[in-house]
Amino acid sequence: MSSDNGPGDGGAEGPPPEQLALIRESVRGADVPRAKPRTWRGAALAKDRPVARVLVDKGVLHLDRYFDYAVPEELDADAQPGVRVRVRFGAGRHRVRDGRREGGGLIDGYLIERRAESDYAGPLAALAQVVSPEPVLGEELLGLTRAVADRYAGSLADVLQLAVPPRSARAERRASPEPLPAPPAPDTGTWARYEHGPAFLDALASGGSPRAVWNALPGPEWSEEIARAVAATLASGRGALVVVPDGRAAARVDAALTGLLGKDRHALLTADAGPEKRYAQWLAVRRGSVRAVVGTRAAMFAPVRDLGLVVIWDDGDDSHSEQHAPQPHARDVLLLRASLDKCAFLVGSWSCTVEAAQLVESGWARPLTAGRDQVRRTAPLVRTVGDTDLARDEAARAARLPSLAWQAVREGLKSGPVLVQVPRRGYVPRLACAQCRAPARCAHCAGPLQAQDSGALRCEWCGRQEDSWHCPECGGFRLRAQVVGARRTAEELGRAFPAVPVRTSGREHVLDTVPDAPALVVSTPGAEPVAEGGYAAALLLDGWAMLGRPDLRSGEDALRRWIGAAALVRPQGDGGTVVVVAEPTLRPVQALVRWDPVGFAVRELAERAELGFPPVSRMAAVSGTPEAVAEFLAAVESPPDAEVLGPVPLPPTLPGRPRRPGAPPPGEHWERALIRVPPGSGSALAAALKTAQAARMARGSGEPVRVRIDPPDIG
């Protein structure tokens, strides 16, 4: 209390201080004590529907259900279905005061619905806080995320973390723009090159829901063709969603849509935009201000209103597979959306995955391809160089490139840039004895040796430097490269063509475009920049490195990466040439020469059907310590037609190396078992695995067990 409000000199009693009097008057006028926020002790409940059903943000399976809370009267207006809330979770039955449960830690959640009464007979805790009155979880998004959680044996809370971006208060306070009227239907454009392309656009513009597997012709027109499909859907008064593998592809579709429809017609949802901007774009979509979305993997859950079309480009790319639990694939999520919303579906790529071929084989989708004459006019000339050619070629033995490749490079540099695809980044990723070809290993830990830029040898596992290596098999001291990396290849080509600039594109630095001028562009798969006017030639090196991977999808993935690079080359009529260094008799190489990825996928599908492998069957991977896997498999009530393969040991995670999803922690030895069921039993298998995992978590069983439905790599 300041001296200005106190009594005067002498200490005589005066009137009460002014501030104290105001406080006393306020206390006398208060009939009922105000309840404290987040506990609401003694607060009156809402008169209408006083029970809130809440999904708490706990990504554990045994808590994958809704919990009832009481709605205080002061939160009645804001506590609407779909809003973010905070609740107290974990209070025991003994912590009840005045008929209401108290205690527990504050946790985030979503208000699912308001009810008149609860199914729970005991006392309820009150909602602690309505974080924001913005309803971010609508009925359609809730239904989709629940379907994804059930399909992948995961929890709804984990899927919602993928579907709803983090909140930004500033973005919520900004009003979204008014929606624009539907644009006119676009003309056919380059869709006329496909046999049923114009009919597909007409069906979208008239409000139809066609489903197609699109084998795109080589060249840069794919982004404009997607933009026209989106524009045709918007013309019918519906929304559209496009999911692409990376930000570079999203930027191309974004530019094509802007050029076709103008600004403010669509939203771009990528991680590069930043949290606030991305959330503002997401809110504009949810509020109905924008009816079209282009984005990367996370955009598969975008809440587009009146969804009329879902598109996924290059569905075989690893980026479409989510790495966070429950690890859904964008293609499968969009298939669920197409079924739930009864909208059109389009999966497109220069190549063709086995899953896409199965959609056509089953009759669920129709093929959308061009005639063979049109393919020949747009595809480059593909030539092969096998191991026998390399053995006879002196230039190839000395420089790893056959004479045919050198000739293609020289001819291509006369008219434009030349692309060189190398399956490894770095300098010299693998070394071997030059005499007997035995792999060069570290004397300390037997790890693979790598050559650094300085020329020194260093172990890739333990990091020790090797100064006096010799081959334990033959006693040789000379080394050769097993697989030469992108930087070493660029260095070799730079010495061979000293007057030509050499550019590299890889994980550290990915180029988006290169000018239409003579240059050598060395790139790892998936990082190839687009050349203005197309590449004059392309070299696809070390094909055996991709084909030799011990994985079910090695051939399919190698063909997809080769076609992705070859599609950037000029047509054969304009001199475009592709040289692939791989055994010519192998099926993926022959499919590339014929430019027939669909035929390759159909044959792969037939072989997998005979063997019972995905996607014909549904499969789940269970990994953990040997004891935990055995205990889990014994507890799972699998469908009667389920078959268990394994368990088998998993490769250990090396110290200092990045840990792949599903891989064991460094220093631990895990096993993996595969559970396979025929078509029609996938849902029963997912439910059984989810039930067993939830029971295990509720008991607090020791060692963790990881469950993944339809793993992309099964070895």
C-alpha cells in the first residue's frame, strides 16, 4: 500500500484506503465464488448436453477410445465438437470432491461430441480448457483417420498428429479469403495424347468419379496434365487433392495450376512453408476458402470440402511412406478417401507399381495410357551395355565407362546437357582388392573401408583410419572401387571433358533445374534436375548396384528410377539417347528398352500372386527381441488362414549410422516375423494385432514389439 493512500501524519485513524474499500465492496457483491479455471471446482455445468466426449492425445493402443468429461457452463459456447481442449487425465477414483473427480496431469485432446448423459456411472472430471474455438476436426476427417488407424493397427491419436498440423494462434485470428466461383472447364491440352484422356477430363468436369491408373508419357507435361485434371474437377463445383513425393514436384504442379487458373485457387501444403503459413493454408482449406490442395505426404489428410478428385504422383517413391506411427502410405490413404467420399481417383507415374497394376487387374480402376506409336515418338532411344561388353572394352576397364557411353556423352554435349545417374553419393563408397576383388575390410571391426577426399582409408563403422591395409585373401596392396560415388564420377568426367562444366545434384545439394547448355550433370537417383528443353543424353551407371539389392522390390524400384531419369531426356526424334550399364537380358532392363513399365508390373503381379506376396496378400511385420516376438506371436489370435514366416534375425544397427524405421536400437539383436493372410482377411489381422499390442501395453510387458502393416521392404 503506497503512502499516498495511507493516514496522515500523527497516526490518527482515517477513512479506509480507497483500493481496500473497492476490494471489500467487490467481495460483498459476489454471491457465488468464481471457480478456478482448469479445475472448475464448484462451477455450474452446462444446461444443454453437459457431457463432452474427448479423445485424449495419448498414442497408446489400450487408451485408444473416448473419455467423458463434464462441461462447465462458462465453456459451453466454445466447447463444440472438433475443437482442441485440455483435460486432466489420470486421476484415481479416490480423488473426488463435491461429486467431481479432480487431479491428474493436463493433456491435450479433441472434443468429439456433446452428449446429454454419460455411459460412465462414476463422477466425471471437468474440461480444463478450450484451447481454441476453431473446429479443426470435422466428421469426415475423423472418419478417415479412424479408418487409417484401424487399417494400420494404430491409435487414432497418432493418426491425428499426422492429419492436423500444430496450432498457430496468429493464423487462426486471420480471416481466410472468400471462396472464388468455379472456373470454366479447361480444354484438353496434352491429354489428347492419351487414348482416353479427353473422356477422363470430361467425366471430371461433368461431376463424375472416374478411377484411373495413368502411365504418363516422358517429358515435363505431367504437371500441366495434373493441373488440367484439377481444373476440370473445380469446374464441377468440387474440390481436388494432389499428393506428390517432394517439394520440387509440388512446386511444378503449383506453377502449372497458377498458370492455368491464376492465384488464390489452390493451397500449397509443404514443410518448406513454415508452421504458421502452412497452418494458415490448412485453415483456408478447412474453412472452404480454397477447394484445391497440392502438397507432399502430410497433405493426404487435407480437409478438402466436397472432395471430387484425389491424385497421387509417383506412388512408388519412398517419400510417400510415412515414418511415424502407424506409418501409413499416401496411396492407401487416398484409396480410403476415394472409397469413403466416393470421389475420382488418379494414380500417375512415368513408371508403374505393382499396386497400381493390381488396381487395374481387379477392375477397380481403368488404365489411362497412350498408344505405342505415341510412346515411340516421345521416348528416347535406350541402349544397353552388359558385363561382357565391359570386359571386352579397354576404355571401360580403365575408366568404368564403356566406349558407347563416352560416345553418347560426346555426341550429347554438342547440343545440350548430359545427365549421369549414379546409384551412390559420395566419393568412393565401396573398395575392394584390385587383384582378387575381395571387399576391403577394417582390421579392427571388419567394417567396410572408404576412401576420403584426402586419399586416406577410413572404416565406415568404427571410424578408424587404416594406414597399412593389405588383402587377407591374396596379400595384395592395391585397391579398386566397387561402387564409385557421385562426386568421384563427377571428378573423372571433369578430367575427361575439361572444357565442359560439371554439376552435381544429391542429398546435400539438390538442383531444381539446369540451363539448356552443354554441361555434365551427375546426380543420384531421385535428385535429377529438370533441363530446359530436355537432356541430350543420359548415362545410367552401375545398374547392378540397384538390381542386386536383397529386396522384393529391387527390380521394380530400379526400373522406376531409370525411367524417371530417362523421361527427362529428349525424344528419339530429337536425338535423345539413354545408355544403361546393366545386363541386357534382365527383365527390368528389357522393360526400359521397350519403355513398357506396365507390362513389367503386370508380370511382377502375376509372379507375386503365385508366391502369395504383397500386394496380392496382406502382410504384417512383427519385430523385437527374440523373447518378445515369441511371446507376442503366442498371444495374437490371428485369423485361421494366417501364415507366420520366420522369425529371422534383423541386420544390426551400426553405431553412428542412422536408424531405419523398424530397425533395432544400436547394440541390440532383434528378430522379425512376417504374418501373411490372403485377400479379405487383412482387417481381421490388423484388429488381432492391435488387440494383442494393446493388451501387452496395458500389462506393461517389458521389451517393446514393433508392428507394421504392409511394410514396403520385406527383404
